[in-house]
Amino acid sequence: MSRSNQEVLREAVVHFEQMQAYAANDLSSQLVIDAVCMRLSAGLESLNRLEPGTLDELFGADWPLMWGMRNRIAHGYLLVDADIVRLTVERDVPLILDRINAHLG
């Protein structure tokens, strides 16, 4: 049984909000960075289960960059730059959540 776009979006929100809670801790700690990366990756994997039209509507040309971040975390974890993770948490994730929440209504 496949899940609806609404269910997938709610799941992604849970991952991103938990990631933000982790990020409220010391982002100079490798343990915190690792936890943030794992939730970021899980949230992006959730979004990847959306119908392509919904992905385009929500993220457009940003989606390949977002998925690239997930791939970097999943396949090249030692190469993930903690500064990029910090910027993603501070700048990008709030925008992602805004888009998702606006779509959810």
C-alpha cells in the first residue's frame, strides 16, 4: 500500500523538526552533526517518495541539489562538511518546512 503525499510530507516534517531539535545542541559536536545528518537524510528520503509533480511544485530546480546533499550524507559520510550542515540547518531547512507546511495547508 503506497502512502499519500500528505502522509509522506508529514513524515518528512517529523524528521526535519527532530533534526532542528538536535541542532539546537552544540553543532561543534560530531555526535550532534551525525544525528542532524541522519535526520536530514531521512527527511529527504521521505520527500523522494512524493509524486514527481509534487516534488517539482514544492522544490523545482532545488530538488536535485537537495537529493545531492542526501547522497553526500548517505554515500560519502566522511566527506560531509560540518559548516555546510550548519548552513543547511539554519538557512535551508526552515524554507523547506515553510514550503511543506504551506502545501499541507
